[in-house]
Amino acid sequence: MAFKLSFTTLLMAGLAAHAQTPAALKDVFKGYFHVGAALNQAQFEDRDARGGIIVRTQFDTISPENVLKWESVHPRPDAYAFDAPDKYVAFGEKNHMFIVGHTLVWHSQVPAWVFQNAKGEPLDRDGLLQRLHDHIRTVVGRYKGRIGGWDVVNEALNEDGTMRQTPWLKIIGEDYLLKAFEYAHEADPKAELYYNDYSVENQAKRNGAVELIKKLKAGGAAVTAIGLQGHDKMEWPTIEQQDATILAFQQLGIKVNITELDVDVLPAASQQRTADVGLSVEAHAKLNPYAGGLPDTVQQALARRYGDLFAVFCKYRGTVSRVTFWGVTDGDSWLNNWPVRGRTSYPLLFDRQGQPKPAFQAVIRAARQGSVK
Ligand code: XIL
């Protein structure tokens, strides 16, 4: 307890030193949107005291980094692993947070058996629909009224806006999305339901996503929002692309959530501008230039970049309902190990010691400037 108290004091002093007045993102953005973070298991199990304090003081919504993905929550046909997700949900409730579920249908982090029958042969459409229905009824049903919103389908589109050839699409056909939304709505009629993807800021993929949302709505799906993952770079998306993307979905009458925000300052590891978790690139010293620390010029550029992005999010208050960072501190970020293992990445608002970075102050300033418009 003594440790906890003194740590809080230190954290608040750290915030104060940077901002004069201690600021909490969730308070500063009240009236704009919820601000949140994806939590790893140590954070929601209270094994990461420093991370836990940041989460509790800064954020009012949480997402599960891994524990609700199919391979984690439903590893074998007859086995569900609810221990970790139960703790995740309890953490959110205890701290009065909006709790997100991620994710019901995806082609990654899903076991091979999902698409096979008992003999290891490909499952047919009815068999897979039945399995999907059972999974969604069981998982969404368990947290009915507690998890407020679900990423129902993650990453169904290719870069050119066509449908990604996943086992879901190949076995069930294009209506797998409609079915997933139908099953989720049936399991918890009050939960918000989302379609989530990356690189939607690019014109071709955005057009595909607009068509997809239109089709879902025409088919009667209860789509609340599109999730823009927001795995951003320093130069991408441009502010114009970010703005046009939010506007495109606002015009469809749905909300926009920024669901996995981080800004990568490291050199591009591949020509592909993607957030595809399947990408893997060999380590090379040139790809890890800031292992000893981030130069101030880059730190300041990152702060400006965050300020610019948040200015757009603030402009679309009322449409943007939530901005969630994919991790709490730089040390937690998946970008330390993707697409290259073992890099030192700086994509978030809190550094490896849990101290707010200049980017944190830039984000706070964006809120204050936005509110006087
Ligand atoms: C990432 C997690 O952060 C990693 O821990 C895991 O090893 C791979 O997945 N898009 C998504 C997230 O929708 O689920 C991914 O999360 C990051 C990219």
C-alpha cells in the first residue's frame, strides 16, 4: 500500500512537472470521446503496479490485447478459457470503465481446428456457421450487459478494398459478416457492434469499407461503428486522409472509433504499409536506430504528430466516440516485436518509466484548443 501511494504521488508529480497542472486524458477529453488503452494480462491482474496506476488515472475505457481472441478464449472445441477474460471484465467494472471485447471473427490468432471437422477435413458452410454461432453465443452471452461493445469482425478487407480470402469467406461465403453481426446482436441486443480494420485511411480500402458497411446495414446488421485501428506512421495517414476517412463514415450515419492507436517512429521494415500481424521481417541494426534512447528532435516530431491527429479527432466530436491506444507505455507496445523482433519502439504517450512524454502534453493541448473553437 505504501508503495502504491508513493508511486501515485510520483506519477502525479511527473504529470505536474510536464503540464503544471496534473491532467488525466479521460477528464480532459470528457465531452469529446472516451480515451482508453489495450491491457495485457499483467495490467488487469494487478501485477503491473506502475501500468495499473496509469490505466486507472488516465483512461475510462479498456480493450483486451489478447485474452478474448479465439485462440485464447476457445483453444479447443470443447474448452473455453474464461479465467483471464473474467479478470479483465472485473477490472473494468471495478474501475467504472467502458469495456470493449476484441475480437469475435478474425483470420489471425484462431486455431486451425475451427475450420476443420473431426477428421481434419475442411468444414462445410453449415458446420462453420454452427461453430461461429456457438462461439459468439457463449462468449458474448457470458459478458452480456458487461462488455459494452464488440469488434465483431476484424480485418475482412484487402488493401484494394476487395474481400480478404480468409477461411471464413471461403467456407461460408460473403454473408459470414452478416451472420456474425446477427449472432452477436442476438447474444447481447444492447451491446455496440463494430467492424474493425487497418489502413482504411487509404482510398481504395476506404471505398471497400464504405461498401461493406452499406451492405451490412442493408442486410439489417446492427453496426454501431467502424473501428479504425490507427497503427499510424509519422507521415501516414496524412491529416487529409484521416479527416476524409472519419467524414466518409459519419456520412453513413455510424460512429467512428480509433481502436488501436500508436505512431511508429522506427524505420519502415518493409515496403508494405500494413498492420498485418502475419508480417515478419528479419532484425537488422539499421531497423533499430533508437535502442539507446529517442533523440529530442524525433520526440518533438512525435508530439507534433500526435497533436495533429488529435486535432482531427476533436473536430469530429460526436462522431468519434472512443480513442484507444494499443498499449499503456512504450515498453508494453507490440511494436517492440512486430514486424521485427526485439526493437526499441516509442509509439505511445508514456515512456518506459511510465512518465508522460511530450506527445502526452500535445494531446492535452489539442483538447484545450478544440474546445474553444
Ligand atoms: C497484437 C497484440 O498486440 C500482440 O500481443 C499479439 O502477439 C498479436 O496481436 N491488429 C489487431 C490486434 O487487431 O489484435 C493486434 O494485436 C495488432 C494488430
